[in-house]
Amino acid sequence: MNTAEPRSWTGRAMPRLEDPAILRGWGRYVADVAAGDDCLHVRFVRSSHAAGRIRSISAPAHVTLVTAADLAGLHPIRAVLDRPDYVTVATPILADDVVRFVGEPVAAVLAPSEAEAEDALDEVVVDIEPLPAVLSAEAASRRDAPLVHDTEFPGDPNTVVDGRIHTPGFDEAVASADRIVTVQVGSSRQSAMPLEARASHAAYDRATGRVTLHATLQMPHMTRTGIADCLGIPEDDLRVISPDVGGGFGAKMTLAREDIVVVHLSRTLRRNIAWIETREENFLGAWHSREQVYDIEGAFSAAGELLALRGDLVCDVGAYSCYPVTFGVEPLMAMAELPGCYRVREYSVRSRGILTNKCPIAPYRGVSRPVQVLAMERLMDVAAAELGLDPVQIRRTNLVGEFPHRTPSGLVLDDASHLETLQLAADMADLAEFRERQRAAREAGRYLGIGFSSFAERTGYGTPAFAARSVPMTLGREEIATVTPGAERVICTMDPSGGVTLRIGASPHGQGLRTTLSQVVSDALGIEPSSVRVIDSDTDTTPYGWGSFASRAMVIAGGATLIAARELAERLRVLAAHRLGGLPDDIDLVEGHARRRDTGEEIALRVLARDTYHNAQLIPDKGQPALEAVGVYDPAGTFANACHVAEVEVDPDTGEVRIERFLVAEDAGRLVNPAVVDGQIHGGIAQGIANALYEELIYDERGVLVTTSLMDYLPPTVAEIPPIRIAHLETISPASITGAKGVGEGGTIGAPAAIANAVSDALAPLGIGVFHLPATPHRLRTMIRQASRTKEAAS
Amino acid sequence: MTRSTVPVRLYVNGDRYDIDIEPRRTLADALREDCALTGTHLGCEHGVCGACTVLLDGQPVRACLMFAVQAEGASVRTVEGLAPDEETLHPVQKAFWEHHGLQCGFCTPGFLTLVTGYLEEHPEAQEDELRDVLSSNLCRCTGYQNIVTATMSAAEEMRG
């Protein structure tokens, strides 16, 4: 009898199964599908005006031009939320009559090569009569503001979401407070900027009339639904494949107008069609995010307890909604999750989404949480300063420590470790030692600062959480088009040779899901990850699923995988007990064998598998001559948590911020693959640092985007990212059956606030606080200059 | 419209390619479209991201910023040409694998060629210098931590 406990695959930082092919240059991204294919290339003519009426679109006869007039019969994209304050606006596939932002697609040209398509683009003349544009949420919601869409707005002009929560005891709590602390925080527009811009390739099959679309997506199934709806075709006429994806970060979960055109042209011309987006187009039209301003009031007791929280949250959502999650995604997430990891008993919030003549917003890693956490963490530091408290102490006073905890917006925080991660982070930072160094540095005229950021990261939420965004008004109506993301499904099959295939509805794009799900399957079945093949991202070969977004894959697809693998394991145990005697519960699955725990007798899984398929007379339940199990998981969600600490030095002459240390105390539950988890945290933090210090999409006064290259929009290189030190706690929550919590967004959510607090701490002697991100050298230098002038004037 | 092409001879990863292309074709496009070597990726096509980095006579260059005709007769090495054979990875590839130096993999070919090209010429390079070299390229997924670790590990391995 073998008594050695088999080593679990879960918890091992095993190198990824995906990597060898990618490392050799054998990855297959969409542009690689198009390369060498005899396809027509499409390029899009885009609006150069923020608002206007199209007078004419013309091109010489040799240019193949496609305009909205050629798309008659197609339905516009309609992203719908069922709430009384939500205003639905339609997105035409190509602009028809009116343009609403610079970069909006107004026409397409077709040519045999990309270069010729680009030549043709130059020959198209678009005559647009400019109309007044609204370029800020503030201007757009003023009385008499020009309307971005000619529709009814129940509230203020251009206001498409207007959510409110007001708890009954709010006013009383505010009245009892010792101190009201106010902050206004804001963030500039940002781009997810995956290194692979968007791309699609539609292949027409003459025999069936079907189109196979390869596109760079996070949600292949939902994309198929969206395109089929717009084209008015059965979904079965379209197969969607998302091959290797060069980064998503949320930007590839939203349905692209361009992809609909590509599929339509392929169907009507019966040709293969490719579209490879340029970097400039990606900046212009592939979704922006996070242009938000929050006015926050905290009512505190003298001891630093937050008695009540008020927020007025404004999100500039651009010119159109995004399908499927809608332009409610930023304001409604902000409204629901602003209190974060803090015990907020009384809450009054108004959260608005306001249309402007700019690129539409869509989810980008963290959605509005980087700004929410910025708001709460700046509030905590400002309150601590005003009340004479230590920043760690005020957080300790207010963090949620008992679970489950129900928030004023109705969320339930499951088991987490806010107090513990704060303490761990404070220990790692060695605050006393830092304060000593800071004091010495200040005497030498140098500005060092430290900043904390505690946050909860809502992850792995299914149907119940998304349904809560709606306030159903019109259930049962004929043309209901609301979309409520939810469950993931997997199908786990053992083939006659004992190999396992896992077909998943989730759609990875760099997270290593094939590896981590293989680890989960391997533990359940007693096999090795190398004998598990994960099939994903193809609507023909995978079960309907939502894809990968919102830090959900390991929780939801991982949970579904565990359910399916356990069911398959149970069936193998039944089969093995039939062959070896004993009860199924006496059978262990180890090292590719089913083994009786008491006698040590064993049978290879491949023998069991072969007989199940080929000698059904030998198996107990002959009605099921296959080894296959379906797993479905649709949880309410689980909250990961962390505390980030940034130590910075600010150069007062240049406004440059140098990050000296970045520390993370993180709790993402059970770590299925610690290397993958740390990779997610590293990458998330790099994007958070980018959000905090560098990246900013800038429109000029006419609504023209001026940051359209990587020389204007500044993603950090290795030179800007410091070494990141991570410590893990593992709180196992019953809200996730694998014990894993999502970890995809936490880095991006927490880092900006930690840096804003650190820079503010560094510049505290000058009376400067950072409230708007990114804190670029220009912004900081302006504040420093102003502060020294004020100081001079006062002396 | 008639479009004139010119014959160009490229030596890529030790193989000879005789191709007819428009003079305006970039080296990156020629590699991808005419040589069917799609491991060289295009992330920006304006010379910033470095995903298209290849080695031209051993030197890292941006394949999106040069015309294929400029590579006439030169020796080009792409990501497909790094590993000695189909069974073995190059030490740089192996280090990126072992240290989780890639996620989506789109920037990876550019980093691998950059690091390989530099380490082959500067085997003694230390961390500061290598960080400088790595700052030539952009990665959006990894936060660079593991790319630095992998590069240091590869440098050690290659020094033997």
C-alpha cells in the first residue's frame, strides 16, 4: 500500500503549458490568420469632428467604398439596462447622418492588401457640417446643453444613468459627527492599450454560407450573439474564434462596430475579409475609461470612526453605450462599491453617467474601482491629518473585521483579511524606520513619502451580482435585450486513451488559464496537467460561456471545472469499484490509476476509459458509454483584498516621482498557481502606476484626441516600474468552491491610491495633496510652484 | 493601378528567401506576409513598442521602421530562429518560461530577440545595464518583474 500523500498540483508555481509555442514564435494571433490569406483588407474612415452632420462621403470610382447606406437592414447595437434612470442609445454600425466623436467609423474601404486599403483611405472625402459638441460631463449636463443623442432624458441633459442610495439614518449620523472631511478626486481618461490592437478576419465558406470570424476577444460567445443580433441572422451562421489574444484588460470584451462590418462584408461579398486596427485607431476608437470626478464627504467621530459617507460621483461616458455591460458599468460599480473595505453604516450617494462627444467608455481593468479607492484612501489620509491620527490607525478603526458583512449598498463581503493585510503591510514597510529616513531627507531638502491603500476587490461574480444592477421594469417584453452575465460552463471528458479534454466557455487572454485549470483537473482525477487539454475560445467547440473579465475566470470557470472534474472522478471511482471490488469511497485516484485504499489493488484509468467506450458490457451502467461531466457554476461573488504601500521620492524641481519601494500584502484565497497570481499582481500594479503617474488621453478644445501614438500616450517601461514585493495571506472563503478568489484587477485598483497618498505625504511640508491622477511631472511642478509662491507671498 | 515590385533576397534564420515586393514594404511585413514568419509582431508600427524587434546581422532593430529592401543581403534572425532545434529552447526562451516572463505573449518575440542579441554581444552585462536595454520595449502584462528576473537568469546561463 502506498501511503505517500500525492503532492497536489494546486499551489504549485508550475511553468505554463501555453508558453513553449509562444516562445518559439508559434503563437497564432488574428493578424497571423490574415497574413498570407487571400483576403480583402478593410480600413475605416473615421470622423475628424466631435459632432456634426454628414453632408457627403465620396471617393473616386476605383475605390470600393462602404457607407451606412450599404448596411440597410442591419440593426444598431443596443446595450440595455433595465432601470428607470437608464437611457438607451443606439449605436449605428457606421455613422449614419450624424457623427458623435472624433474617430467614429463613418465608412469603410476595401482593397486587396493593407497598403492599398490605406491608399484608398486617403482618397475618401468626408464632408461634415460641424455641430456644437459637449466635451465635459459638467458642460454636457447643463441646462440647454447640446444633446449628444436626440432622445428623451428624464433628468438632466445627456444624463444616461442617475443612481441614488440614501440610508435612513444618514442625516442623523452626519449631525452626530465631530468632523466633516471633504475631498474631491478625479482621474483623466485612460486606455487599456493591449499591445495587440483589435483585429478580425472573417472567412466565408461557400459550401455552408457560414462565416468563421477570428477576432481578438475576451467574450467570443457574447460577441457572436451581438453580431448575429445586429445582422439579423441565426447564431449558427457564424462561428467565432478568439485565437491567441495579445492582451485584453477589459478592452476586448466590448462588441466592436468594425467586427460587425467585417462579418457583414464577408457574407455579402462571399469573400474573406480582414481588419487589422492601427495603434492610432485603437487610441481613437477602442474604448476609453475612468474620466471621473467624485465629490466625497466623510462624517467622522473625533476618534476617527467613519460614521457616514456621502458621494456625488460623475463619470464621463463618452458618446455611446458599450455592449454588453453598458455605460452604466462605471457609475453603477462606483455607487455600489465606493465604501470598499470600510465599515460604512450610513451612505448617501448619487452616481451619474453623462454623455459627451468623446470616445465611449468601456471596462478597463478595475473599471471605476481605481478612482473609488483613490477617493476612500485620500479621504482616510486627509481625515487622519485633520484629526491628528496615524494613517494606519484610522484604517484599523474603520476596516471591516467581521464577516459576512453587509454593505449599505447591499453587497455581502465574505471572509477576508483587511486588518491582517494592513498589519502585514505596515510590518513590511517598517513605518518607524521610514519616518526616520523621511525626517533626515527633509532636512537635506529631499521629499520622501509613504502611502497606504487598503481595498477590497470584488471578483468572480455571476448572475446574482449583475442582476442587481438592474431594477427590472419591463420583464416579459417582446424585444428584451438586456444582458446579465453570469454562469460559466465546462465539459470535462476522458477519452479512450485516458487523456482529459476540458472545454470551457471562458476565454483566456494571457492569464494562463489552460495551465491553472489543468492543475485543478489533475488534482481531482489524480493525473498530470500535461495530460489535460483545455479547449477554449471557439463557439463551435466550447459550451456557451461569458468569457474572461471582472477577475472571474479562476473563481467561476475554475469552480465549474472543479464540479465537472469531481463528477468525472466519482464516475471513475464507481467503475473502479466495480472492477476491483469495495465501495467507490474506498477508491483513490492517484498517478493515473484508481487504487483501493485498503488492498492497494489498482487499475489504470486508461484501461477503465478504454473499456467504458469500447466494452460497455463490462461497465455497471451501460447506458452511459462515455466519460463526460458538465460543470456549471454561477456564484454571487467573493472579495479578494490587499493593502499596497508605496514609498516615493519627489523631485521638487522637475516634478518627477520616483517609486523607491512597492509592497503588497495580498489575500486572494487559495493560490492555484502562485507564479500566475504574482504575475497578475505585477502587471496590475504596473498599470496602476501608469494610471497614477503617466497615462492620460487628452482631447483639445475642439474634441480632437491629441494622444494618438505611443509617443504621446506613455505606458511605462521597465525603467518606471520598481521591484514589487508581495506577501500572501490565504483566507479560504466558502463563497468560492475552489477557495480561489479573483486577482486580475487588484494591482490596478490599489496602486494609484497608494502612490497618490505617498506623493501627498512627500509634499505635505509644502501643503500639497494629490487628488487628480495622473500626477504627471507637469501637474506636480505646477502645484509645487504655486505652493512656493503662496509661501513667499505669506512671508 | 499598376504597382511595381522589386526582387529582394533575404537570409532569415539561415534560409534564403527570394521575394518580389513593393519597395515600400517594411521588413516586418515582408517577414510576416512573404516569408510566413508571423512570430514577429506589430504592436504600434511607429517604432516605440519593440514587439517587431529582429536581429539584423546580430543587432536588434525595429522591423516596422525599415524597408525590406534595406535588408537585402543581410542576415535576419527572428524569434523562430532563436532555438537551436525543435526539441531545445534557447537559454533566453527557457528562462522566460521558467520565470513566467510572459503572459499574453504578444511582446515576447521582441523581448526575446532584444535580450538574445544583447547578451550574445555583452555576456558580462549586469542588472542595471540590462534594465536599460529592456526599457527599449513595452510589455503591458507582466509589469516587467519576471522579464528582468528571466533576463538575469539567462545571462548567467549563457555565461556558463
